[in-house]
Amino acid sequence: MRAHCFQHEPFEGMAVIEEWLQHNNFDISYTRFFESDPLPPSCDDIDWLIMMGGGMSVNDEKEFPWLVMEKEFVRECIQNGKIVIGICLGSQMIASSLGYSVYKNKKKEIGWFPIKKIDTARSKLFRDLPDEITVFHWHGETFDLPEEAVLIASSDACINQIFVINDNVIGFQCHLETTEESLSSLSDNCRSELQPEVYIQTEKQMIADEKKYSGPMHQALFGILDKLL
């Protein structure tokens, strides 16, 4: 199996997703947009597409012209039945590539906050997801849910946290892949966003909570990825 990662920032890699891919003997390739890497020649060259987060918006096409090509490639992968997983910016990329709006959420959500199941009966991938689980967040935008999508989970601060389309396209607004290392890297590069707000934790609190919540969160993520296989 061939997995290709769209990485938008040097400090936002796949974290435990990369470990899971390696454990399951995937061939892994990358387009690192911050290094001007090219896209794969065709979606036929990959089986899975995994899109990570980033500080830019999917609407910033003038500043980041490669966003146009990325959206076209994502749409092609979806139309051809590839496994497509979008995380944070990546989930917004799925919505945008299908013609749906991405815009500022009412509140920024940064830290460890619970998500609650909305509808998992129509997707075998999420049947084992707990009714409520605390996961990591770092986002300020949200999106209109695609008509063809099933909303799987929401948080108090953001309605569209997890969605699925046809059990092969998954959008995670939240970061189930987060590790202590990736959290520290994100904090080091985006510390200016940690302003006192209702849904923004302090850096100290985020680091402390990682030890409490990352284990069950990773278990839930691996269960979803295992079902995708």
C-alpha cells in the first residue's frame, strides 16, 4: 500500500499516524509544500492521501498558489475512491475541494477538550468510538459540512469535528495524531495564539493533559485506521 502525505508546515507532521503506517508496511511519500515539492503525477500513484494541518487558510490561494493544485488533486482522489484523510487544515481542504465554504469559527479551540458522538450508525469505521473522548485541538476555522458527509462527532466549541464520506474519506478537525513531541513543536511555532480565552488552554496545561489523554486518543485513532484497512 502507498500512502502519500501533504505536509503544509515543517512543524506539523503525521506523528503517530506515521508510526501506524510503518507498522502496517506502507510505502510513504511526501509533498512538503514549504519545500516546493511536486504533487504525485496522478492519484493512480497512491492508495492513501493524508493531509496535515497548517497555519494558512484554504482560502489563501493568492499567497499560496499551490492550494489550487492541492484542491484539484484532493478532488481527483475523492472521485477515484482513494482513502483520503484530512486533519485540521486537511479536513477543511476536503470541504473546500468539494465546493463548500471554509471560514472563521466563532471561537478558537486550542488544547484538550471532549468531542461527543453524533452519528456513527451509518459508518462501520466509528462504531467503536467512545460516546465522549477528550482529544487535542488547535484551530480557528471551520467549514460547511459537505452534503454527502455524515457528521460523526462535535465539540462544544466547534460542530464539525469529525465527518466521513462513503467510509473512505475522513475529515478530522481535531488532532488525534498528537504526541508530546508534536504538541511541543506546535507550541514552539504557534505560541502567539495562546491568548486567554474560554477554549484555549495554557501551554503548561496542554503538556500536563497530554499524559492523561493521549493514550485513549491514539487507541481510538488506530481503531479507525485499522478498519480502513
